[in-house]
Amino acid sequence: MTSSSSLGGHGDAPTHEIARSVILRADESDLARPLEAQPTMRILIVEDEPKTAAYVRKGLTEHAYVVDIADNGIEGLHLATSGHYDLILLDVMLPGADGWTVLEALRRQRQTPVLFLSARDEVADRVKGLELGADDYLVKPFAFSELLARIRTLLRRGAVQVEQRVRLADFDIDLTRRRVNRAGERIDLTAKEYALLDYFVHHVGEVVSRTLIAEHVWDMNFDSDTNVVDVAVRRLRAKLDDPFSTKLIHTIRGVGYVFDARLD
């Protein structure tokens, strides 16, 4: 990695980056961030160069994306097919299974947008990647600003297929404008409150555990001693449920929560 905002090709010995458990604590400042600063897009980076992966992750995190990293093709394919990601950044030259193999296997199961990041700059390589089903191909070294622009373009393209408005009883959310209403009343939410609601909305009627909520909303491993999820749910309920007779957020004791319309 250079001091400028561009990245080089392969050159560092691969090391294994393992997600570390982090004990979550309720953070007043985090819960009060402006809504616009917290998109809920998840990106998977499959890259065996630690410096490249760390650089891209840092930049994307600063732009409020939730990022996971796999440092080999086998782990990358497992995460890509078992988790939910809005976009995958995929290297070609990977240990375990190369990027071509990963993409071919992924396309048999999912159509998640894939952007290749590779030092292989031959036209034949770019054509091969696109023909295998990649959505874009960016050659190293690259400027982070260009990577970010391509990511935003791919995410906008994919967002067209997503339901942009959800209604449940007297609840209404416009996912494009990030506006929430109940019984015609506008409800203002903090960043974390909206991120939590967004996750609930995408899993209406499903029981979601505290572990899943912590992973998707805070991008951290859940610790059973923490109450940060319950605190956030309580604050969301105070705005979204308490003033209304039809409750939307329901506690499933010992499991988690379910978002559905019920009259209490």
C-alpha cells in the first residue's frame, strides 16, 4: 500500500485475519449519530493481501459500509453463500480456490454483485471475469475514489430490484428516502435506530436472535453479557410502538424479537 490512495498488486505474504469477539456496550454517542451517516449495506472482501484488505476495509467503513474479510477462496465462498451481502469484492489470485472458481461456484447459487480486484491486467483476464458473471473488474493498483464510485454504481444498480416501500398495519417506511411514518405521523430516528428498523423490515414475521441483530446492525460478535441490543430495541419501541395500540416489535423470550403487526 502506498501513501497515496492507490493499491499495488500481490507482494505481501498472506496472513489469516480472524474476526475478533468484541463485547458490545450501549454507546450513547453511537446511538445518536445522524441518520444519513449509516447506510446498511454489507460488503464482503475476499483478498489474501492483508494490507490491501485492511486499506479497503478502512475506507469502506469510513463511508459507513459494514465489511467482512475472507483471506482465501474457500472461506470467501462459504461466507458469500451462507451470509447476506450486497456486494462482493473478489481477488483472482487466492489460496484455497482462485477467484474464477469462487465466482463460478457462487453463480450456481446466488446473483450477488461481484467486483473483481486483481493485479492481472490482461484484456483476456478482464473478459474472462465478466464472462464468468462478474459485474465489474478493477485492475490494481487503483485509486480508492474509483473503487468507491464503482461500488456505488453497482449498489444503485442492484437496489432497483429491491422493494422500496413497506407497509404493515398503519406503519409505512420509504427505504429510498429513509422516511418512517405511523398513522400518518413522521417518526424521526437516529442512525442505529433506523439500521435496526431496516433489519426488522427485511425480516418481517421472522424471529431474529440478538446475535443476528448485533452482527448485522453493529458488525460485531454478540456477547451475552451485553444489553446493547435490548437498549436499542427499547429506544426504537419508545418511538415506533409505545404511542400506538398496534405493536410491531415483539419479544420472543430466550430467543430474540419478531417484527409483525399484533394488537396488544
